[in-house]
Amino acid sequence: MIHLYYGEDRDTSEKNAKKILGEKYEVIDAENLLVTDLPTLFLGTSLFEEGNRKILIKGLAERKELFDELIKYLETPHEIVVLETKIDGKWGSLKELKKATNIDLSENKFKEDPKKRFLAFNIYDLALKKPNEAVKELKKCEETEDPYAMLGAWATCALKNLKSNPTQKNRAIIRELATIDHLMKSTKFSEKPWALLESFVLRLKML
């Protein structure tokens, strides 16, 4: 069965994925996939394990030509979780998946918490002036806050600054945040999202 979990609340999506997959599963980064790889991925068997496979796929929605193929593999015998942050709601393939009955599909959105958003904005503003102090404040949040929510709040703040003051620096910040968003969704960096945020905070003043 295919489980498609997406939305800004990445933490909830990942928790749902772990409930389905357990502790042992394959991780596939869609960046390295071809359309011709999909039949083997969704319908093939593993040489190293008996029975059905458990697979986590990341970044499929960044490859529309791959995501559009998903509807063809709903009868997969394997437990497959497709984990995404953003999917274009205008895509016909997403609308088809929403109509399907043999898929577990869930969009996880953040529940707005003014206190947490205020905290994120404060760290962002502090990073523009005193990066080292901002990193200290960020580290205090790592046990209790969601890194994806933090990034989303920073993006909101950066876009607001760009709208009121369209400088090269503010444009560079938006590009940097977009890069971090991409990296946080990749297989290589998704296990250490806070390290990416700390690096951004340290470099923000110099962008």
C-alpha cells in the first residue's frame, strides 16, 4: 500500500511514516530515480529480504514526471511511504490520488502557535545582528520545537522584509532559505535539520 504524507508539518508526517515502516526500511531519494526505475521499486522484490518491502521515498514531488506515475502503482504489494513537504495542489495527479480509495493520504498542516512564531521571529531578527547569540537561542529550542516550522516562520519573515525592502541582501536570503528547504527534504540532510538552520543563522548577517 502507498501512504502519501505531505504538508508543512514535517514532524507529524515523519511520525506517521515511522508508525507504518517501523525501524527497518529502505530509503529512496527521488533525485536519483528514473521513470523506468518505478516498476522495480513498486512491484519488484528485494534480493536481501523475504516478503514485502518497506520503503520510504523522499522528494518525489520535486520530480513531477515521477509523481504523475504514482497513480499507476496503487496496487503495490509493499508498504511504501512517500514523504513530501509541498505538492502543487493544481496537479491533476494529486487530484486523482485524493479520489482513490486504495491509498493512505494525509496533508499535515501546522497548527498556528503565536508564541512559537514569535520565538522564531526573534531568533531571525537576532541573527541579523548577533549570529552567535542567535545560535545559542536556537539550540535551546531543538528539544521542543519543530525545525520545519522554524524554517517556515523565517521564510515568512524574510518575504515580508523583501516586500518592504527589495534589496539584493533580502533576495539572497530568500534564495538561501529555498536551498535549505530543499536540503532538509533530502535523504542526506533530513536527519540533521538543526545543523542546517544553525549554519544559516551564522551566515545570515553576511549574506
